[in-house]
Amino acid sequence: MNGFETGAQQPQQMAEDWRKFEGDLKQLCEARAADFRLLGYDSISAHEIWICVQKMTKGQVSLHQWVANVLTLNIGQFMNFTTMNAYKGIFLEDEFDALK
């Protein structure tokens, strides 16, 4: 059996493998928070970005999709997420507690 015959199990395995890189993804969120600080949004933390990306990512996705979700997150999406949660009475601290 060659490497091309693994078929249906490979996407499922790839979707679960991202958890091994969670620390790296959080560092990527640090870089994204630094980008937002350059735009004048000094109060956005990497932790808040991580919560936003986790909530916006639906289903089982692979590592490259997680990376893309962090890097393509724009300030409008983040502010919309934060505003909608504020209207619902859910604040990022509550989201963090729920993710533990």
C-alpha cells in the first residue's frame, strides 16, 4: 500500500492533528494582535483573537485552515463578533471560562 491509498482516514486525521499545534496557533494570534495594535486597536489581546477564531471555525478543519482563519481575521469580523456577544450578554471572559 502506498501513501496515496490511505483515502478517507487522512482528512479526519488531519482535522484532529491541529490540536498538537495549539501553542503555535496561539503565537500566531499574538502576531495578529500585534497587527491590530499597529492599526490603533491597542486593547485587543491574542487571547481574545483565539476565542474569536475558535468560535468562528465550524466543524473539523485541518491545520492550514486554522492558520488561514487566524491570518485572514480582519478587524471588522473581530468587532462584529465582540459586539454580537456583548448584545447577548456574553463577554470574552465568559467565553474563555466556557472553553476550559
